[in-house]
Amino acid sequence: MSCHGVRTGDLATAGVPDTTIGASSFRLLNDYQREFPLVSRPFARIGAECGLGEEQTLDALRAWQASGVVSRVGAVFAPRRIGASALAALAAPVGRLDEIAARVSAIAEVNHNYQREHAYNLWFVITAASSARLEEIVARIDSETGCPVIVLPLEEEFHIDLGFDLRGSNGRAVDRVAGSPPVPVPEAACALPGLEQSLMRALQEGLPLEPRPFDALGRKAGISEAMTLELIERWLHEGMVKRFGIVVRHHELGFRANAMCVWDVPDEAVSGIGRLLAAESVVTLCYRRRRALPAWRYNLFCMIHGRSQEAVRAARDDIAARLGLDRWAHEVLFSCRRFKQTGACYLPDTGK
């Protein structure tokens, strides 16, 4: 059965144990990336809805997490609603790439770190408690590596991390439509009270895979289960958390090629073009970022994931032709290696 690019049988080749393959397990992996039940025993409820027992549900998630198919179960925080975040890149000498990548990955606030096919060959995302801390991290990387870092803050969000629906042709969640308004990026992040910071710090690593995870999470943060659930519900309502649920890794599910496609679009046109681009079914992420002149001229970004570079490039070229995107300067940066992929760490245990 074809399921948005992933057949049930394909899960075996993605590292999912045979004991967890089936319609119920597929539904568990696919459907609970969003709408995760915020109740005392969520895995019992999910299991009942999928035709599994509570312990079967937990065993499947533990196996997927051990194999890398699932990154974590938990919150995806909205960019720049809390703390500060930015995409950054540097040009590492080829002979030092592994060493420099290891230095960058060792920083707790770096959550994604990839090699891409470009002169700027190391790309990473920094999430920090404040703009001052983000600047401190960039200065540290500059100093320790000897490679100047370009910093590309988010300016406008068109489609970012709404999940990875496995039932369609390319794996993206079909949540945006042409003409839907982009999400504005706040000028300044909100400051969380100490109690909420404690919960956020505990939640960054993901929900404990046990029968009463919110109770365990609350104990770690020093608050009750009821308050834990109340705060997470409020964060979702206020938009600080974009979604709460199972976070999957695309590569382990068979989508082994991905490209960051960029264009230099005139500022007065980028919002309208970005909305059209985000509505394309093959686009998994789409946003506007600040340029870093003179080194980096591009302001419109999108990600396309697929099973091969050929498929990704064909999809990209088709979109560019239909939308007339290549009238502007552009580049395609394929990912070569993944050095790090974790959840955002705005508040590391060190308190920095």
C-alpha cells in the first residue's frame, strides 16, 4: 500500500523492527505527529485508537527512537517566539570539515548541523535563550574555527515544521494553501517566568516514554502533572509551541535526498512569491531570511525532500518554471552529511 511516499513494508528498511510493522503502527507513526492527546495517560489513549495496548505503543516508540526513525515525542517550539534563533553557515576548508563540524555540533544550542554542496559547506541552526547568547555562540565559532560565520535570521514564515505526512507523494503535511497569509515573525521573543523555563528545559529532550509522561516531566521541572498539562496547552494556544507530538526523521523514513533552494527575490515581491512557493506539495519548508551581504544575497528559502537527488531536482525545476522563479539569481544546495539533528535547546542545563 502506498502511503504518502512510504509503504508499510518500507518501514522495515527504515530501521523499524518487524514486530512494529502494520496498519496500527503506521497510524501511530503518522497520525500523532500532531493532535497528541494532552492527558495523564496519552499512550493508553493512542493505543486504544490505533488498536494497540499501552505497552505495545510505548514499545513501538522506544524501538523507533532507538533506530533513529523517531527523534523524540514532544514540542516543536515556534522560531523566535522564545529566545533567539537563526540559520548560520561557514566555509570550512575541506581538510578541516569534520573537525569544525564536531566543534559546532558540541555546542548545546546548535540543533541541526549539515554539510551542503556549496562554498559555504557547513550549515547549522542556533537556538539560544537570548540574542546576546546567540551572538556569543557565533563569536565563539568564529574564534575557535577561524571561519567567518554568516547569520541569517528568520524574517517571514510561510511553511515551517507542520509535520511529515507519510500518506502523500513527498512526505510533507498539506496544511498550507495558496493565498494563505504568512505567519509574521515577532520583533522580540517573550520572556518566560522561571517556572515555565523549568518545564521548557525539561521538555527540550522530549517526553519520557512511560505510562504517565506528563507526571514524570512535571516532577523533573518541579511542578504538578496538572500544571504541566495546563502550561503545554497554553503554549499551543498562544503559538509558542507549533505542534506537539511524534517528531520523525525524514532520512530514516526513506527520504534520503534534500535540497535547500534559494533565490534573490526583490523585497517587494518576496512575500507573495513565498506564499505561492509554500503551497507547492513538494515543499517541506519555506521562509524568508535576512540577507548577509555581500557574502550571501539570497532571501527566499525552501526545502524539498525526496528519495533521490534526481527526483528533488526535477521537482524543484518544475516549480521554478511554473512560478517563474529562476528569473532571479538562485542556487540549489544539496545536503551531503548530517552531523547533528536534535530538538531546539534554548535553555541548556548549563544555564548559559
